[in-house]
Amino acid sequence: MSNQLVIQTEGQYLIMERIFNAPRELVFKAHTEAEHLKKWWGPRGWEVTHCTVDLRPGGAWHYCMKCVDEKQGDFFGFESWGKAIYKEIEAPATFSYTDYFSDAEGNESQGMPSSDITVTFEEFEGTTKYVSRARYESAEALKQVIEMGMEQGITETMDRFAEYLETIR
């Protein structure tokens, strides 16, 4: 396992793994606190303009990413809202949530795929192994988000996260 994001699909599942050169507690914290998420979440050229986290079962993570890179053409100025409803939390080992596209008020965007995600953080040879396992309603729903460019976006996001970790270690 390298420090590059490994992505694989199995039917309606999207599995992602990566090693981060930081302690598990820090990796977990940076994934679950708004002050950290604001600094790294989203692909390159996007900034988080809104982020709230209520880390408890039934609590929500609600955020907005805005494209600030003029070189991204039609995406420049575009806002993308998302919301996650936490299900289970066992800090610093794992958390699970339902993830969906939303509007600014947190209402689920109709016609856009949602997923149930479990993220685990494993101590691995002095680093942290991150594993995200997302289940979509169907293989077609997963295909829809992949066709929207999700793989490139999440790869860039995880690269930004690794860079951010280096600044706070």
C-alpha cells in the first residue's frame, strides 16, 4: 500500500484506500472537525465556503464547495452542496454516515445518488491506513457519480488532505 489513493469498484460499492503519514487520532480529527475540513476538503481549485459538523449519531456534516479557479471554465463560481448524516462513531477508529448532494438548506437533491459510507482508520506501521467503503443504491448510481468526475475529485481531495496533514503534524 502506497500513499496514493487506490480506488476500486465492486458492483454498487466504491472502495478507497490510502496511507497517511500521520497518527490515527490526527487523521480522524481532521476528517471530523469543521476547522480542519475547511482547509482541505474538495478538489484543487475549490474552496469550502460553508462547513458545519455535529459529530454524533443523527448529527450532520453540511458543507459547500465553490470553484474559485477561473481555468475550470463553466465550473468557475459553481457551488456544490453536500450533507452527511452520521450513523455510528467510534473515535478514532471509524465512523459511518449517509452522504448526499444537498441544497444550501440541507435538503437532499432529487435525482442525485446518495451513498452509505463507512470510513475506518487503522494504525499501520506508524502511519494511518484510511479505508472508505461506500454503498450506492445500484451499480448504475455509482456509475453516475463516476461519470461526474468523482474519481479525479476525490483523488485531488485526498492529495490535498495529505498536504494539509504535513502542515499540522
